[in-house]
Amino acid sequence: MTQATFRARAQCEALDRNDTLQGFRDRFALPENIIYLDGNSLGALPKATPARIARLVEQEWGGDLIRSWNIHGWANLQQRVGEKIGRLIGARPGETLVADSTSVNLFKLLATAVQLRPERRIILSEASNFPTDLYIAEGLAGFVGRGHQLRALPTDAIEAAIDDDVAVVMLTHVNYRTGRMWDMARITARAHAAGALMLWDLAHSAGAVPLDLAASGVDLAVGCGYKYLNGGPGAPAFLFIAAHLQNLVSPPLSGWFGHENPFAFEPTYRPAPGIACAAVGTPPVISLAALEVGVDLMLAADAHEIRRKSLAQTRMFIDLAGQHLGPYGFTLVSPLEDAQRGSQVCLAHQAAWPIMQALIARGVIGDVRAPDILRFGFAPLYLRYVDVWDAIMQLEHVMQSGAWKEARYQAKAQVT
Ligand SMILES: *Cc1c(COP(=O)(O)O)cnc(C)c1O
């Protein structure tokens, strides 16, 4: 690992001037005097989104009413945006669909996985996975009720536990609390060697790190629309089913939008061919349109340039934290090794909550993951190198002045 040493803000200004992605920042509506390090939780607003939504609402909904399902392509929006996300994640055509939430998609794909491996009873995951992934797996295992179990183990015990009881290995590619990234191709190959299926959660990967699901031989995947894809609060999620696994078992949520011919109104369910059968009910058209704007913006950028800048910025943040925060009792939680780090840096501190509130009051927005993690997400399309510098200077100031000890920063909020 090589670490440059940053001693002046001017160095960051120079990096911004030479940044090949610098043109993208102006395509986001960012407030003045805010440094946004939470694009991994809720991506920023693309400037093109409000006009797109206004047109959809006023002209398509208001003017063309129900005819819009045909004339404005609402009926194919899930497929259309799904195909675009498929290009971002290295899927082949016909493998990706936008639908529902990440949680619901996890249920659908886990159910499919256990049906595809009927002799096996174990869903294997990390105990430190995002809670909804674990909750859904537990719920599904109980629902199936044939001795199925979620086995949630420490990270370093996962590989050795992939055996011939395991139906599906379910992992989040970039961990939400640590930013640690799995080697997708290697773990997928390990799962396949044991006859298990591999399901990746790409919530903190899509739009942040280069992905090639086809080359990695991935079976199943899900991901979020509102994080690095900038689709807006509650944006619909996506799911991926490798072509060779499609249509082998009937979809667990057999809704009419996944029927071969919804408008035949047949009394009996017949799944649509291909990924289309993973749709369930009427899609949220307004949210889908907002997501498409975010995805189009992401497709205009070079994924490898995004990764290069993301690594440069997270490395710089770690380096500056080492130089400026030494006396204040922070511990680096994220991996130092570039290949193991997603697009976030997490620092542990006993007083994580009030420190973050004091930092947010100074215009630097990150978030806290209980009990002690300060989480900083790096969205290279709109984050500048000077922002990284300024964020660390503000954090140093919060610590040096003891501002975080003020009473107003102690109160907990509902959403962290
Ligand atoms: C953000 C996130 C989710 C969120 O799921 P929703 O159904 O959209 O609430 C799920 N899994 C992981 C790993 C996440 O980071």
C-alpha cells in the first residue's frame, strides 16, 4: 500500500483541477456549504430529476392518464431501467429487473435458491451482515419450515463453512459498517465448488465499485436504487438472476405483473419467460422515472475512473485522519488494503454519536452506525478532493475544541 502525504489544501485543489470526473458534480443539486459524505445511504439529487418528475406527473399522468402505460412506456419501465443497471453491474441482457425493495427481493431470491437446492437446509451468511438480510433469511427459513436454517457466522469463518448442507451463500459485497469488500469471484467459485448457489447484496457496490457479475459467475444478486445510484428516497431496488437459473422453479411471489400475459386476466398463474417473472405488482412509476435519471448519469461515467477516484479519496481520508486525529482516540475500522475496501471509511469512537452531530452542524454530513461507528461514504461523481481535506479539518476542530461535548449534540434521533 502506498500512501501519499497531504500537507496542504492546495494539493487537493490541484487534484480537483485534473479530475476526469469533475464535470459530473455540476449535474447534482448540492446545497452550498455542505460536504456530503452520506451518498452511500441516500444519494444526492441529480439536477435533471425534478424536471423529469414534473413532466411525468403533469404531462404523462395529468395529460395522458392511463394511456401512458402504453404511449410513455410505463409498462416496460422496470425492464428498461433494469437493463441499464445490468450494464452497470456486468450482467448480460435479460438478467436484471427493477422491482420492489431490496428486502423483498432478498426474500424472492432466497426462496428461489432453496427451491433450486431442495436437499440442502442452510442459508449461510455473515453475522455482521446488514440486519434486514439476516431477518429476511430467518423469516424465509421459518416459513419454508422443512428444517431450513440461517447460519450467521463471523466473517473469517464463512469460507470454511461452505459445505454440502449449504443451499445458498448470501453475502453483502461491501459491508455496511466496515466498508470491507469481499472478493466476489473467489467466494462465488468457493460456493460453486461446494454445490451451493451464491447471492450477493450489492447495496454498497452498485455505482461505487466496478462489478462484473457475468465474469464472476454470480447466480443471484440484489441492490438498492437510492444509495450510489441516486434514485431518490425509497427508490425501487433491483434484482439479478443469471440466465441459466431463470424459469427453473416458479416465482415465490406470483403476482400478476410477473404473469406471461397480465392483461389476459387468466385465473391461473403462468410465469413470464425470463427475468420478467420476478416482477410482482404494479410498479411505482414516479420513483422508477427518478431512478432512471440517476442510473443514466452513472452510465455516463467510466466505472474504472469512479473506482480510481474513490480509492484516491478514501486513501486520502485515511492518511489525513492519521495525521490530524491521532490524539483523539479514533480507530480505523475499514481495511487499509485498497482491494478490500469499498467506497467508504469508518472510524470507531466511543462518542461517535455526538461527534457526528457536531460535525453535521458544521456542514459535514456522514452518519453513525450503533454503537460506535462514524461512517463516511465517498460518491466520486460529486465529491471533490478539497471536500475530503475540509471534512478532516472540521473533524479535527470538533475534537480539538471539545464542541462534541455540548448538550445539544447528545440527543438521539429516530433515523441515524
Ligand atoms: C441499505 C441496505 C438494505 C436496505 O434494504 P431496503 O429493503 O431498501 O430497506 C439492505 N441490505 C443492505 C446490505 C443494505 O446496505
